[in-house]
Amino acid sequence: MKAWALSVALVTALLLHPAPAAHAADAPGPKPALTISGRVKTPVVFDMARLAALPQHSFTTRTPWHAGPRKFTGPLLRDVLAVAGIQGQTIEAMALNDYKVTIPVEDAMRVDVVVARLVDDKPMAVRDKGPLFIIYPFDSDEALRNSIYYSRSAWQLKGLVIR
Amino acid sequence: MSDAAALPDKPHKSAKPGTQRKRWRLLMAALGTLLALAFATVGLLQSRQYALLNATTHYQDDYLVWSLFQFEAEYLKLRLALEQAAGPSTAVDAEGVEQRYEIFVSRLGLLQDEHAVKILHAHPDYRRTLERCQAFVQWADLLPLNAELVRTRPQALHEVIARMDGMADAIRDLSLTASHSVATQVTERNDLVRQQNRQSIALTLLQCALILGLAGLVIHQLGRLARFGRAQRALAQSLQEARREVESGSRAKSMFLANMSHELRTPMHGLLGMLALLKDTQLSRPQQTQLQAASDSARHLLAVLNDILDVSKMEAGGIGIHAEPVHLPALLRELEELSWPQAIVKGLDLNIRMESDVPAWVSADPTRLRQILLNLLGNAIKFSERGRVALRLSHQHDALGRDLLRFEVSDTGIGMDAATQARLFQRSSADDASATAPRFGSAGLGLEISRSLARAMGGDIHASSQAGRGSVFSLELHLPECAPAPMLASSAPANGPPRRLKILVSEDHDTNRAFLEAVLQRLGHDAVFCENGLEALQRLKGEDFDLVLMDLHTPMMDGYQATRAMRALPAPKSTVKIIALSADAYAESRQRALAAGMDDFLAKPVGIDQLAQTLSRHGSSLTAQLPVPAPLDETKLAELRSHLPEGKVRQLYAGFVANLAVTRQALAQARGRRDSAALRATCHGLKGAAANLGLLLVSTPAEVLENTAHEDSDWAQIEQQIQDLLDALSRSEALCSERGLS
């Protein structure tokens, strides 16, 4: 009886979820926006709603990629990392276009680095370097305005691997 | 003079600094300006370099090249994804294709942004390629190229691929163009940096040159300072040499004066001696008067010579003050004795008085003190025709509260006006010599010498006067009180004719030899004469002498050498008394003589009294045998008689005789109890009383006994001396009655 019930549940589950890709394509439900893995207590997959539920932070800054200053809004990188309970020292930020960059965890602790969801209060499309954009407050500190920090500002962000 | 050589270049030097300073200031200003310019240029250059660096950071040129490569890569990835989706395979990731497209579009956005446009706008390729890509995106968005299209109309993808193919070369060209363009810009920037580097090297060189220039200037200035220092040192040295020369010149002049007066004193010695001897011969009354006048003139001349010698000694720095215990009452008595005859002659009242709070014994140079006071008293008597001359010695305090002795010599003479007072202590110049010379006698040097001496003794002389009313001269000295001097034979002078001495005289000057011969003969001594030290030494070896009178400057062997040779003889000849005779009265000569082993020193011309005194002093110490005293000092008696009426004089002597009984009793008592203290006290009183009356036959043995009577003395000798004294008392009694004095 018990075994039957288990088999039915399994078959039902297989039927309902034939493959993750198929599911993503088929079910329009919450789309995973950011995954955190590696040396963490619990790997976490954020969707946009969950990121929006974290405390939000906004600043306006100029960047090498935008003409004129823009307002960036999103949770602080350190809050995002706290959700996963990270245990490593460096973060490998992965982008949709297979861009990869290493960010020291210290940056997240020292600087108010934002995982931006909104630019000028609007969601970012992939073609507008969205949907997520790691952004440093360049205008608040001259020391941030150099290639090191520009290169750490990963856009089209899709995952963080803690090393 | 040596500084004359240093002087000529002085004006030349003093004219130079003005122009040199101007040139120096100009040079400094030029260097300063250059330095400021160099610093400004460096500042400008560095700010430009900084700006360049900032620009590089801002434009992110290298990043643009990377973006273009990424764009090309995305283009290829999209094309691959589309080919796969359009292919026969059924497993198509439609969502993946849509995302590829979106990423491609986002990359295109990077090429359109501000700084990419800035860098690439000049290239026609860029604009063309960009426009083509934009047109493609517009067209694809209208399809729209999304997952839906991929799934539903895969055949439409072929057209998309076809449109994309046309863009491949353009995109590759663009990325090449960008990298070339950036490379060119990098080269340009490098050139700029190199150029700026060159400029900064040039500036650094300029700065180095400036610093070297400054260093050169500093070294030059240091060199000038060093030269200046050397010149200063040389000048100081030449000045010092000049001063030494001047000083030695002045010393030479003083020495010359001293020598001259010395040369003059030697014949004076003979002259005075011969005059003194002549006085004892049978002379008519006019001859006596003439002799007296000659004698006075000679004495005056000697006084002048002594003054000149004193002054020249002071100028040569040879004045020495030799302090010793001085008995002030005795000194005043002596002054009174010396001044009294002059005062009597002019009918003046001479009053010498000492306040009771003045200490009896003070430490002073008796010779110098006597010299000053005699000069002041002499002047006072000289310039007073009637009235009174007084010397009052009092104890005062100076402004600092120190003890001060004031010797105040006042007269009722002609006095002086203010002008005379003003130049009183100054040496008479040629102009006013005629005015002051008769006024102050001798060479007018007496007061100058007195003041110099007083100052050398740490004191001074002040004068106050009113014309016609008389003058007061005050000598103020800090003379510390001291313990009485041990009784010296010299402090009780003229104890009568000393014992007959056998004397060896070494003297090369004929007149002096004749004089000494006569004097020694008169004093009752045996004299043997030699002409030099060597002869005297030979003579002493062969014969025994009590005493040697040694002229210091004799040919063959001088007095110093002879004395040293005599002192080297075996005893007892080595202990013979040697008295130096010298015409140069410098303290240095005296010290040299004493150092050579001589016992005493006599400056020529030697007075008869002085010689007698010295001989008696040294003769009496030769032996314990007492000289036979002259019974009565006639001068003392004459003095008393001149002061007092004859009746009063007789009364004095009678009183003395009447007191003898008490004295005898006291002596007998002390003798019986062997009480030396009582003996000394009795003798002291007796000595004083007898001395006041000139009774030498009593005062001499009384003094001897007073000096020898001590607890540990040989009592047998004392007994003998008491007996001698008692005999003397009896004889004095007889003498007084014999002379009709009691």
C-alpha cells in the first residue's frame, strides 16, 4: 500500500516535471534569477521576487557603460550572501554571456555593493545588461573608479559561486 | 710700522662692497626667478601627466577593444545557435536562442555608448557597421526573434542567418579597426608621455644646474668669509705687533729714563758723600753757608732724580708695593721728626695727631706710605708762611662700608684756585711748567707720584682748597689691621755706634770708593777695598771679614757672580754677610740680589745714616756682644728743648730719676721670683720712658732684657742682663746730674 502510493507519487512527479528545461519553458511560474553555490551552508536559488523582498538599496552613479549617471536599486550583495551563509573568501560571479570575474568577499563587506534589479526604477532587460547587475558606488569613492572595480561589476549576472 | 702695510688696501676694499653687493643681489634674484620658473614648469607638466592618466582611466580604451571582440564572439554564438535551431535536430533550446539574441543586442548597445563613439566616430567603418547591425536588430525585433518564433517557424531562421552572414566581415573589420585605432592612440599617448618625460628630464637638468649654481655661490661666499677671516686675523696680528712695538718703545723710553737717572745718581752719590765729609772739617762761617747751599742744591737735585726714577719705574710697570706690619704711631713720630725742622724754620705750628680708634698696627708698605705723607707734609709746609700744618689720622668707612684710614694734611697756606686744583695731579706740560714748577717744587712730579702710589695701594688722594685759605689733602687707604711685627733691630734704629766691623768693599768707581772709605772710617769700621767681584772673592778666601759691601755692576766679575761664588766657599766663609750696592733701585734688582744669596740691598747714593743703620743691623746680629750705647741721644734732647721750656725739660729728667727707685725695686722683685713676665713689663715701661728722654744707655739694655726675658731663657744670662741694666740706671742718674738735668 505504502509502496504503491510512493510509486504513484513518483510517476505523477515524473509526469508533472519531465525535465527542468521543459519545466522552465512550459511553466511560466517564478524564473530562477540568481543561484548561490560553492562553499555555502545552503545553496540558494533566488527569483526576482525573493531578491525584491530583501532590504533594497539605491544610489546614483556614473559607469563606463552608461551615458550619464543612473540610479541603481537592489539588495546589498552582503545581504544576498548572508541568505546563503557563505563560508569562502572569494566570490566567482557568473554572467549569462559566460563572463566570469572574481570578487573578494571583503568588497561586499566593506563597500555597499548592490545587486541591482532596477535601473532608474525600471527592470533591466537582458539587452540592457540585465536582469541583474553587480554595481559598485563609483561616484561615492574615487578609489573605486579604476579597471579593477569596473571589471568586478558583472552584468547579466546569473550566479555566484563561493570559493 | 707693520700695520702701515695693511692699511693701503683698506679703502680699496671698502669701495668694492657696494657694487659687489648689487651684483650679488642681481644674481640672487635671477637665480630665484629661474628656480621659480622651473618649479612652475614642473608643476604644469605633472598636472598634465595626471590629467592624461585620468583620461586613460575614464575612456577605458582597452576595454572597448575587448567589447568589440565580445561582440564578434556573441555574433558567432548567435549564428551558431540559429543554425542549430534551423537544422533538422528536434532538440532545440528555443529559450537559449532567444537569450543569445538578447545578449547579442546588449553587446551592440556597448558599441553605441558615449566613449565608444568618441573613440571610433572618425572611422567610416564604425558608423556603417553600426548602422547595419542596428538595422538588423530592428528587423529581427519586428519578426520578432524569440523562443516562440524558433519553436513555431524555424524556417524563418534561414533568412535571419542570411542577413547575419552579410555582417560577418564588417564586424571583424570593425574590431580590427578598433584595435588599430586604440594601438595608435596608445602610441600617441606613449609619445606624449615620452615627450613629457623628456621635458621633465630637461627640467631636472635645469634644476640640477641651478642647484649647482647655488652651491657654487655658497662655496664662493664661504671662500670670501674665510678670506675675510684670514684678513681679520692678519690685521689683528699686525695690530698686536704694533702694540707690542709701541709698548716696548714706551718701555725702552722708561728704561732709558731710569738708566739716565741711575747714571746721574752715581756721581750724586759721590758728591753728597763728599759734601757730608766736608761739613766735618774746619770751615769759616761763609764757607759753611756756601757748603750748606751746595748741599741743599745737591739734595734737591737728588729729590728730582728720585722723582724721575719713580715715575719712569711706574710707567715701566716696575712699581712694587710690599706690605708689612707698620706701627702707625712710630711712623707718625718719624714723620714729625722729619718735618719738624722745616716747620720750625718757618715758624709754623706742626700738629700730628692720631685718633684713638685707629689701629696701631696695619699692613702697609712703610716706604711708600712715608713717601706720600712726606710729600704732602713737605708741600703744606712749603706753601704756608704762617699758621699751622696738621696731619690727622682717622678711621673712616667708605661707601661700601669697608674700613678706611684717612690721612688728612691741612695747612693755612696760600691755597689754590679751581684751575690749579684741576690740573694738580697731572704732569706739568711745557706751557704751564713755569706756572706750576715754582708752586710745587722739584719737577712737579711729587703729587703725581703720590697719587700713583696711593692708587697702586688701592686708595687715592683728594685735594680741596680755597685760594688764600689753605688746602686739605686727604690720603685714603684701605689698610687692614694686623698683628704687631716681631721686634726687629731695624725698628729701633740708631742704637749708638755698633761694634767695629771688618768690612770688604767691592766697588769699581773711584769717587764712590773714596766716599765709602771716608764714611766707614768715620763709623769706626775697618775697610778693605777691591775693584771688582773677582778680587773680592780672592781677598775673602785669604782673610776673614764680618761683612761685604758688594757693588752689583763691576768689571771682571759682577756682584751676583761673586756672591754665588762666596756662598759656595766652605763654612764659615760662606756665611759672611753680603750687602748689595746698586744704583738701579728696581725691585727686580733687589730680588735678584737676594736670590743670588745677598743679605740686604742698598740703593745708591747711600746716605751715611742709612749705611750706618744697615751696618749696625747686620753687625749686631753677628754677635751677642752688645754694642756700647751712646749714653744720651743729643738730638732727642735738642728736640725736647726746642718744644719745651728748659724748666719743663729738667722736670722730665728729674721725674725719670725719681722714679728709678721704684724701677729698681720692681727689677729686684722680679729677679727674686724669676718672674719673666713682670720683668718684661718693667723693662717695657722703662724702655719707653728712657727712649722719650733719649737716654740710650738705659733704653738699649732695657729693650734687650725685654726681648730675652722668657720662661725658658737662660736665667744666668738674664741675671747678667739685669745687673747690666741696674748699672745703666746708676750711670743714667749720674749722667743726668752731670748734664744738669735733674
